[in-house]
Amino acid sequence: MNSIFIQEPGECFLCKQEGKRIRHTVLHTHHIFGGSNRKKSEKYGLTVRLCPECHILGKHSVHLNSKTMKSLKETGQEAFEAVYPDLDFRTVFGKNYL
């Protein structure tokens, strides 16, 4: 399934949230809920495209900064609940992030 988040080509999800209007030539697909929930992230469209700085390289990147990771998981849960109101997030993903 495609991501439920709308992003323009070359647009980093986190850079956009910070108000940065940077076009990136390289973007990584990040599964908001990884590990055992990686396939569920794909199934429900809970992936975002991130620039390398926001994904793995930067001080505030999602893989190096727990606050960034928590914020993205909260955003993911909110989006899931808006798109799939008939499903219980905690039942599907095993945890409540809000």
C-alpha cells in the first residue's frame, strides 16, 4: 500500500513539518512502526519519505533521537485512527503511543 501521508516528490516529511522548503534528490522510506510491525506499517500506509539527515544522519534524526521517533509514532497513530476509524490501533500494533 502507498503511504497515507501526502508528500510531494523530493519532499522530506520531517523537513516539511519544520517549515523547510528543501527539495532532496535522495529520500529514504521510513516505516513508522518497525520491527515486528514493519509489515503492518506497509499494509496500513504508515511510511514516510525522509532525507538522510532526518532519517539516520542528523542529531535529531528519527533513528538517533527518541523525541523525534516518539513524535513520528504519535503522528502515525493519529493518522491511522483518522483513516481506519473502525480498527483499534492498540489491537493492531500492540501499543498506544498517544
